[in-house]
Amino acid sequence: MPIKQVVYSREALNTFESEINEFGIIETGGVLMGYVKDETVHVIKASDGGPDAIHEDVYFRADPNYIDMFIDVEYANSGGKLRYLGEWHTHSQIIPEPSPKDLNSLYEIAESADDFCLLLIIGAINFKVDEFINRSITVIKHKHLKSPFSLSSQVF
């Protein structure tokens, strides 16, 4: 099924804003949970990086045990409705661009995903949640397509 757009819940945006407020331009991130309906990805929840995450100027690694637990709990609490969609992190930029390392990571995750994987990058410099759409980039990689592509995003 082709994906045509991604919509982000206010709850997910609140997580992004909280993390950026805590870490500033130091990279932070987590995972994205939601569902797909009618060619639209609905991102309902976003995690933080967890207690053992690594936050550096140009590097972020989530706490894998925390992330696994977050995914399992959200999946169970939603009765299987919410699934892992991909990952998000910040860059110390105003308008973010995925790095080659980001794209390589996206390819690796997409290979193990059922069908696709999202990568959301948010520009953390002077971030304001009401400017989210213009300060972020959502890249999707379908498992069976060669190249990733950017999608339009909305907030609901």
C-alpha cells in the first residue's frame, strides 16, 4: 500500500517539545507508534530516549531496553492497534537534513520492518511546537523500494 502522508498527534508533539526543552540542541529522540489507515500514517505516540540513552552534540542512541519495553506496553495497551512505525531524533539545525548515517540507519531498520519505516528529524534550534511542520522532515523507506522519500506531514 502506498503511503501518501503522515499525521502527528498533539500527544506526540508534546513529547518532542518536552525532549527539546530538556536537551536543547543536544540530540535526543525515541520511537514512533501508531497505525496506517487509507494511505495515511497516524503517529499517535512518541517515546523519549529512556534513562540510559546517549545524548551528544551530533549523536543520539536510545536506551534499547527502555524502547523495547515502551513498544511492548503501547502495543498491549492499545489492544494491538498501535505498532512501531519508526524513529525520531533532533538535529542542531533550524531546518533539518538527514545525514548519510541517518539514511543508512533508515535502510537497516526498513529491512527488518514488515513493510516500511519512518524517520522523523526535527530541527532543535529555536524550536517552537507550532512550527513543527516547517521545522521537521519525515522520510519513509518502503522495504521493497530502492530509495527513501520525504512525505508531507500534518498535525491533528
